[in-house]
Amino acid sequence: MLKSVRQFVQALLLAILTGILLMGVSQAQDAPAAAAVAPVALPNVMDVRVSATPERARLIIDLAAKTEFALVSLSDPDRIAIDVRAATFSVPVPAGTPAGEASMISEYMVEQAAPDRVRTLLTLSAPAQVQQAYVLDPFEGQPARLVVDVIPATAEEFAANVARDATASSTAVPPAEDSSTPAGGSELPIATRPLVVIDPGHGGIDSGAETVGGIKEKDIVLAFALRLQELLVSSGRFDVALTREDDTFLRLEERVALARTNKADLFISIHADSFQQPEIRGASVYTRDENATDVLDKVLADNENKTDIIAGFAMPQMAPEVVDILLDLMRREMRHQSFVAARSIVHQLEPSVELRRFPVRQADFLVLQAPDVPSVLVELGFLSNADDMANLLRGEWQDRTSEALARGISTYFDSLVPEE
């Protein structure tokens, strides 16, 4: 097995929590007897809403606090149930139809299925399955949110999901902050291979860089990410997840959340930028640092970080001061691992791909902010440069570059120290 970065984080957490517990025990022994502690109030479901397009429907449940959830596919009639555990209604949530375009969901309803469980039922007009589900932390006055993305499925896939869920054991679901749901609504299996999360930048209303002829960064990087995914999966060495598989908009915090909730071993964001000086060209690999390598790197980071401004949301603030020390230690380890990954990727790209001078670079990319996942951002080239743009559109270049990137990823994991 590989020496996991996650094990470092877990060990660090355990050490700190042990110290806190010992301190609490010591204080409790010296304190007078206290009155019985009042029971903790159940987290409330504050609001439920569904928006949809023909390609995807998104359910968002606002929560007063993070809690656990489970997903179940049902038949007769065909539905998908989302159960929020340890939850009650805070306000009535009326049944309704999804906002937006017609989709595979005809209507939804919310019910108190048990004293401690709120169930949202999505009634299907066509076979569908859960693509991903994750919980976002509260930030800047926004509540915690459970996000569930539903996509079309074949009748056979839906029937298989129903059969699987009908025979599933009634064991407790994992905590929401550690849960993740790939296509089909099933929980991720215990990892036997490293999980690589590939993030095709931009999407939906955010086109990214765009040429005069209408070539969009979001389309180029999605096609490249799908090629890279195919290479990594076919190697048999990796499990791979994409933050988006179609022209969908995701805020930066959602991309980070997908990597963290899926417990990714490496997060790779794919981009192809533009700059006012057309002579600038070449690929590069970034790790996150508040101090950019140069002025151009700062401009590129500022451009990418505008993704959240487009949606009208700001990024969450740093964690509370009580965990600043822990986060600082975690970030130091992640920055080191991210640099090792960037260096491995550049080493494999160098023989066959035009690179910028000093191709391992640093900038304050918010999409690389996960404190517990090694993260890099790969700039494939510049749409503002004629040679780079020609390469980005050429299948042979895409194949050669994705193969080199896949080798770089393999080299990175090979470099991790085996467990004793």
C-alpha cells in the first residue's frame, strides 16, 4: 500500500483530539457535578429546491447543520429517495415541480418519514440515477447544503440500482462530510487504488478563455479531461472521477468539495488560458501559493478565481481560529505533496510538449485550496497564441499530452514511500 497523505492528516487529528480529551477529563475531575446536559436538537431541513435541464437535475437541501444522508432508488412508481438523518422540518416545504427545463424528474415532495428522518422523493418521468452527492459547509450566512445531481440512465441501470438498494443492509450511512455518491447512487467502495479527481475548468455559463472564432476553453479542457480519464482507468491503477462530464457550471467550492468528500488522493484541474501578449505560450503546472511566481501567474489566477463571482457567490473564509494550527500543518504537507506531483508531471511532459520557462509555478488558485488533498492545476497552453491553439485542437497533440500527463501521475504515486 502507499503511504497515504490522508493517514498523516488522520494521525495529526488524533493527536490533537487526544490532547483536547485529556484536557477535558482533567478539568472535569476538578469541576463540581453539573446538571444533566440537555439533548442536542436535531438539525433542521430549512428548504428544498430542484432545478433541471434535460441533461441534469440538481436537488439542494438547506440544512441548519451538517448531518448524514442516504440515497435509495425505488420502483412502482420510479423514484429516487434522499433521506436526511437526524433531521426535522424547520418550515413546511411544499411539493413542487423542478425549476428550469423539462427533465427526467416530473415532481418532488418532502415528508417527515420518521421522527428523526426527512425524506425527499423525486418522481421520475424517465430512468435516472444519482451522479454525485455531497455536503457543503456553511459560509458567509449561507446554510449547510446537501447537493444531489441526477442524470439520465438506461432502464437496465435504474433496475439494477433498485435491486441493489432493495437488498442493501440497514447499516448506518457514513457521515455526510465523508460520504460520496458516484453514478448509480451507491457509496464508493473501500479504495484499493488511488482516486484521481480530474476537474475540467469552467463550464456552463462560464466559458473561460474564448477566441475570436468562438473556440471556448471549457470545451477544450472537457475533451482533454475525458481522454485523460480513459487513459488512467484503462491502466488499471487508478479510480477516476470528474467534477463535470458535460457543459455544467460548478462553483470553485463545489469542485473542491467533490475532491474532499470523495477522499481524493490527487486533484488535477485542467485549463487553457489566454493572455494579452500573443507570444506567450506553453504548458505549465501550478501549485497554490498566495505569492504568485510572476505578474502573469497572478493575472491567470485572478481570471480563474472569477468563476465564483460569475455565480454571485464568494469563496468561504478560512477555518475558525481554533483549528488554525492544525490547518497550517496540513497545508504544509499538502503543498509539499502538490509540488512533488507537479514536478513529476512536468518531468513527463517536458520531452514532448512545449513548456513555459520554469514550468512548475505557483499562484493563488482558489480551486487548489483543499487542505487535505494534493492539488495541481495544469495549464495546457494559451488560446491567445496561434501555435498553442493549433495544438490544443489537434487530436495527435491531445493524445500525446494526455499520455504524458498520465505517466506523470503514475510517476507521482510511484514516488510515495511504501508503508513498512
